Amino acid sequence: MNLIVQKFGGTSVENPETLKIVAQKIIDCKSKGNEVVVVVSAMGSSTDELINLANELSDTPSPREMDMLLSAGERITMSLLAMHLNNLGYESFSLTGSQAGITTTSRHGMAEIENISGERVKEGINEGKIVIVAGFQGVNKETKEITTLGRGGSDATAVALAAALGAEKCEIYTDVEGVFTADPRIVTKAKLIEEITYDEMLEMASSGARVLMARSVEFGRRYNVPIIVKPTFSEGSGTIVKDKVMEQAIVSGVTHNDKEIKFTLFGVPDQPGIAGKVFGPLSENGVIVDMIVQNVSKESKTDISFTAPLEQKSEVENILEKLSTELEAEGADSDPNIARVSLIGAGMKAESGIASKMFSILGENKINIAMISTSPIRISCVVNKDDMQKAIDSLHKEFIEA
Amino acid sequence: MNLIVQKFGGTSVENPETLKIVAQKIIDCKSKGNEVVVVVSAMGSSTDELINLANELSDTPSPREMDMLLSAGERITMSLLAMHLNNLGYESFSLTGSQAGITTTSRHGMAEIENISGERVKEGINEGKIVIVAGFQGVNKETKEITTLGRGGSDATAVALAAALGAEKCEIYTDVEGVFTADPRIVTKAKLIEEITYDEMLEMASSGARVLMARSVEFGRRYNVPIIVKPTFSEGSGTIVKDKVMEQAIVSGVTHNDKEIKFTLFGVPDQPGIAGKVFGPLSENGVIVDMIVQNVSKESKTDISFTAPLEQKSEVENILEKLSTELEAEGADSDPNIARVSLIGAGMKAESGIASKMFSILGENKINIAMISTSPIRISCVVNKDDMQKAIDSLHKEFIEA
């Protein structure tokens, strides 16, 4: 008998009506002879409502209490879903992260899963029951404190649980049809991707595709758990994320990220160890630096540029101001008017000339490239935000539609 | 240093504004040099909202899942309150029932507290922190299942916690000024009771006073923890419930209960063991039988009357229909148009003639008495519901105002 882990996110469990649709998806899976373990998020916007309450009562809510607060959300979803399944004649019960044996690091709000014992989950499976597990939350083994996993946490719970239980696959249900060759809201001709490798999905997630977070894909790759991204509200078969795909496209997708800002430190003395002096303090302060470009040195001075999330603007500016003085640089600057456009494709490894073709297409469209960064299966260009749509359209047309 | 347990119920923690008032009450207590442990309920009507959601998704929600669902409520209150206290500069943290070491029986929805280890509560106290504990909930030691305590559960948590921690007293904050000689909404001249014994408070709670549940008073009596019922939204000193009071009134209060229904089994063969045959099946089916009156036997047949909560009407009727046939009785009848009016007073024990005076007053007011029941410190009369107001007014006037 096959075990399948199904995960349903906020919009799928938004209200009693959508919970009934979710229950039917679960029952369909169970009726095909599978054992089913379900991971759920908090209902719809309930997490945001709790955060708003917290902000009304505290300027800087303690992360420990914030986790206590937010972990109430999944309890509500999971118990309601279990009741409903029971009502439909399917034996079911719910478990908190702690009860499911999900132990994490102690970093509140951004904890990492360390281990999943899953004893009570396994007991439930052996009794033929549908076990519902709270996503997003766990417990620190030493301190017994409740933790939450941060953004994409429920997906991570689902994939890690699938790995721990030796599940055949992990189905991530969402309000879209699956993973597309580009964001369908931006590119009308974007196509659903049927199969994609973990590596490609990781690059897509890291370069702007929001349907699946990188951390859950990493779990899938590490333990070789196939992840299927599927729609809750239709019958589509979705996108399978796995180790190898049958037909490897050269370019699988075009992604974009317009939520970043570009920073530049000008005229930094070009000495060994200078990059560490710049990026050390940024990393220590939790800044998530993305692309980094260092210009060729002129007169023993160089310019260092990098991108970081828009919401970290003021933190980065403060750090750069200090660094500029310390390192005797010529100044610092920031540009929020940028977008990153990336081509992703495992087939690139075996195919030369993709990068130069990309640069040509952008050039033909009179799009200036501000920064370039590559991996074996990705090429990213930072362009002016006003050129983003044209860049995506032209790249999608040449590499995917052609 | 004195330790005080403070409990704040649903209306006291209804929204961020009332939570700020609650925080001030806590800080006032702490600033007087006390250690404070706080017990909270779910916010305002949030429990009812969760119950409504459950009813939308299940005809008969599993009690185990219902407890999982409802226990989310206190988490939200306690973490918000802890954050707010932190924000005001008072170190505070929150603990679930399970984290506070509150172990209970396994009966979901109606669990009884078995033990409170309170280790993490004591640690917090020793560190000078304000510890917030979830009321109403606990965990079963053997099965590790989350339980809830049912109606009045948060009060029970507070008093039991005060007992376990050896607290000086337990303050129960509420939206009224304290315990009154009668319901102030019914009797305009009702007076606040300054001091009352556990025994009297138990009788008052059991005979209609809703401000404090009997189970928490029982804890207070058993462990001799003074309970103070106080207002959240004013500076009143409230009512102290304790072992002995300075000046023992003959009659401390007049209570009423108009949420009961009277049932009668007519012409039951008057044999030994007949009462057991009637009340055994009722008790097994969870019917909370209150007053019982058995008429004098005529021609070896007797009538048995009793009262039970209005909401159990249909269950009781079903059981009585069966019993009537089994016991060869002459029929069963129910009367919802009744009210119970009671006099409570520990002074009655030393004073004779209170009962006959009560009956006379009711008679003078042309109020017919349908049933009578007494304890050493209580006399209850069941009257027609239409006569309730007159009965309470006249008794309050003669025994309390006089």
C-alpha cells in the first residue's frame, strides 16, 4: 500500500466550503487504496489577522510569543478538517507539530526541522486512519518551546514528513495549476511544466517563482521524494518535481524577481579579503544577499554591487554607510528600479551559447544589462524594471515558445 | 514575597483595548511587590465562533478534535498578553496547559484536573517573570492528548494553580463587581457581598448564581485558597470567598434558576429500589438531575418529580417514555414553566424557622410552591416561572434588606 503526503495551504483551507473540497481530494486519494497523511496551514488570512493583533499590542513582539500565537492557526484548520472527515465516515485525527514529533532548531520564527520521529503519525497510518498534521510548526527538543518555520514552512513540513515516513510522494496543493514556464500573470503564453528536476526547481524558486519555496525542494532532493504541485480547485495533474525527467528541455522556464534592490559600493580598495569585509557584516545582520558582481579593478580600486530584498533597504543602507567609511570607499548607492530576469534549464549544461543568445535577444530589444550572474543551469540578468516585461516576453518567445 | 494568581475571562480579554486594561491590573499587582501568575480564557466570543465552524463541518464533532480546536483560543490570548507586558517593560511569557504541567482525566470536553506540576511556572516566578497560563485546558498524562475542562474551566485552572503553587489568594476578574445578594439585573436593591464562605458560595453557584462555578469553589475549599471575585473594569474590591467570615448573615443571598424543566413520573409502583431504577438510566445518559421530590405513596403508587436543565429536555423525555412502560407507571409529564428560588445562608444552621418564614412570605404573595428541597444552608422552592420575580423581590426584601 502506498503512502502519500498531501499538503493544503492557506487559500485551500480558507473557509468551511473550501475545507469540504479539500476533504474530497483526501477521500479520492484514500479511495484509490492509498494511505494518506495530510499537512495543513492556517486558514486563509488568519495568520495576518493574528500578526495585526500582535502589532496592536507590542512594538517588537517576542519571537517566542509570536510562535505561540501563530501556532494556534494550524490547530484550528487541522481539527476542523479531521472532524469533517470523521463526519463523512473516514476515521481521522489531528496532531500538532509537537505531537507528530517534529523537532526543530530553537530559532523562533525561522526554525529549521532537525528530525521527525512521526510515531503517532505511523500509529494512525497502521490503524488505517487519515492523519492530519499541523504544518509550519514544531518543538525544540531541549527547551520544549513551540517554534515556527517561517515562510514556506508548511511545504517544508510536508516534504520532510514524506521523507521521514518513506512516502511515495508529496502532493502540494495550491490555488494555481502547477509550475509554469513563466508567471502566467505576466506571460499569457506561459505553459504548465509537466516535469522538472529538483535542481531546476531550486533555481526557479530562488530566482522568483513563488509557487514552491526552495527549502521544501531541498528536502525533496536530499531524500529523493517526488513533489507534485497540484491545483486544489480543479482536476489538473500539476507539475512533478523529481530527480530526473524524461525529456530535458534546454530552457525550462523564465523567472523574474522585481522585489529586489541593487546596492553598489564605489571605489573600494581592491585588497585580498575585501569581499569578506563587505559581506560578513551584511550576513551577520541577516541580510539575504543575492547576486554579487565585482568590477574589474582600476587603479587598485573596484566597485562591488549586489542585490538584496527590497524590505531590507534601510538595514543595508545603514551597514553600507558604516562600511564605506571603514573601508575608505568612495561612497555607496542604491537603485530600487531593477528587476532580475532568469533563464533556468538543466539542458543548458550540455548546450553552449545559451548565455550569448540571451544577451543578444536582450540587446536586440534595446534592454541594457546591469548585472549578470550564472550557475550551471541558470543565467540571470538584472535589467531596468521598466524593461522587465519586454525581457520576459522576448526570452519566453525565443527559448520556450519557439 | 506573596504570590497571587489572577484570572481574566472572555469579556476581560475580548480585544486589544481590554487586554491593555488587563495588563494594567497585572502590573498594579506586581508593582505592589507581589509575584503574579495569570490565567486567561479565550478572547470574547472566539470560542463560540470556533464552535460554529465545527458545526458547519460536522454533525457530531469528535470531542478529541473539539478540544484540539478550542484549545487554540487561550493560546492567542496568552501570547498577546505576554507580548504586551514585555512591551511595557515587564518580563513575561506564556505557557499552554500542557507546558504548565496541568494533567487531567481523559474525558474530552469535560476533563477534571488531576495534578498540576507547574515546574515551568515556578521557574518563571523564581526569575521574577509574570507567567501567563492557558485556562480551560490540560493534557492527559497517559495518552498525551489535549483536553478541555468544560464550563467554568478557566476558573478551575486558576484556583487549582493557586493551590498547587501555594498562592496567597486567587483573584477571579470578571465583568461584574462581585457576588451579589441576588442577581442585580433582577433585584435593583441587590447588594454586593463582601465576604462569603465556600459552603455558601457552593450553594449559590449550584442554585443559579453564575458569577463563579461550583467546581472552582470546591478547589478553593479543599485547599483553603481564598478566592476574590473582582471587577476588571472598575476599582471595586469585590467579594472574598473563604473558610470563615467575620459576620455571618443568616441569609446571605437569594438565587434563582429559570433554565430548568420539571419532569414527573405518575403512578410509579412504590417498591424498594424504584428511585434507582428511575435515576440510574438518567445519570448514565449524562442528565444532570437537580431537585428530586417523591410524593407520599397512595395505594402503593407514588409520583416522582425532578428538575433537569432545559437543554436536556428531549433526552429526558425519551428516557422517561421508556421508563414509564418498563416500570408500569401511569405516565410522564414535563413542565418548562418553572423557576427555582433559593435562600442561602450559613447562619441558617443556627437559626430555626427560616424555612417556615420563607413559605409564609411566598404564601402571603399568593405564590404556589411546586417543590421544596433543603440543605443545612439552603432552602429551594420551585414556583411558577411567572411568579419568579415576585418571589425573589419579596424574599430579598424580608431576609436581606430588612
